[in-house]
Amino acid sequence: MRPAHALLIALLALAAPARAGGAPAGPTPCRAVEAQGETFTVCTIDLRRQRLKLFWREQDGRPYGSLGTLAETQGGRLSFAMNAGMYDKDQAPVGLYVEDGREMKRVSTADGPGNFHLKPNGIFWVKGERAGVLDTARYLRAKIRPDYATQSGPMLVIDGQIHPKISTDGPSQKIRNGVGVPEDGHVAIFAISERPVTFGAFARLFRDDLGCRNALFLDGSVSSLYAPNLGRTDISRPLGPLVGALPR
């Protein structure tokens, strides 16, 4: 069995729901993983067992802004949450953002500075019990009508290949978070580094250790995680889009 497949099976077993006879109470989707000479927290969400949703604004129109606020509004039902893409000074998504089937920000194909514009960038989407990561051009050609979608960049892994502009181990090291989807599309795998890492190490985590042929960088420096099974609620600068898992 390939190491990536063995790790994925272990992560899926950990994320399974509670069962009678002494199994853990409730889903425990997040765990520490040693890979690429670093430590990451990896959260595995099986969409057949949990609902994966994006969140931006509360009912009063203000951004949630923090994982703690989101968890409080969900009344203890949230088993996982993470920041879910880049945002502007008003905490609005920079690119495509779809929530409950409603497109709230249009896709961006513009050129510009920064990681978001390091082409190809990409889109993480959810539709029913399936999820995916595609580079932006392929997503547009696929004409997906998602329940949820968020755009960020750069892509980390594209069809099993590391993004061509990501060096093996460049000079930039930051706390980073991202998402990948294995080929069956029923599982989304989120990861956050526990200390600053290079883009190269982070991309290899998804491809070589987590078995994801496509993976997307969500952000760096502000990367944050809510993982109640680990007793963790990160505090960061005010955040934009968030992603969270709820029971079905």
C-alpha cells in the first residue's frame, strides 16, 4: 500500500462518526501528522457523513470575522472550521464566493500581485456529498453549479504535478493552510502547518502524503483552525470567508 493511501485510510477512520460499543463520541476529524520533516494538523471531512459549508456574513450583514464567533453561532454543532480563502480590507472574498447556491462574488481572472494571482489559481467547490479542487480555467469550462465555492491561489497541486512556479524549497516560510480532494470526491482534506513552512513542502504534503492530485492554497500568516476534538480555537486577525463542518 502506498504511504499516501495508508495515511488517508487512517485519517478517514479517525473522522468516522460515533458508533455503539466504545467508539469515540462524535466526529474527530483533526489530527497531527508528521510529514515533509514538519508537523501539520490535518482535518478530513467525509461529505457523506458531514455537511461542509462556507460562511462569510452573519444575519446582520457583518462578517463573522473569527472562528470563535462562527462556532458560537452554530451552537456547538461545528466539528471543524478554518479560514477559507483570501479577502480584502473589508473582509470580502477577493474572488469567486458561492454560499447556499448563491454567487455573492464573481470569479476573478484578473492579473495582479501576490499569491492569489500566481496563475493558475483555483477554486474549491462543494455540491451535495461531493467536493473538488480545480484550477480556475478548468472550473469555468466545467460549468459546475456548486452549493459552495471559494477562489484562492495559487494552486498547490494540479493533476498530480506541483504548481510550476513553486520551487522545491524557496525562501518564503509562513504558517500556511490549504485544501485538497482525493479522486473519489467524497472527502475534503484540510491542512495547516504548525510552524512556518515553504510552499514546496506544503504542496508535497498534499500530493505525496495525503494523496491529493489537486490541492489549493487558502492563505498564509492568518491561517487559523477550530478543532474542538483538539481543544483548539485559533485567534487571528479579522478573517473573511470561513469553512466549517456540521452534522448531516
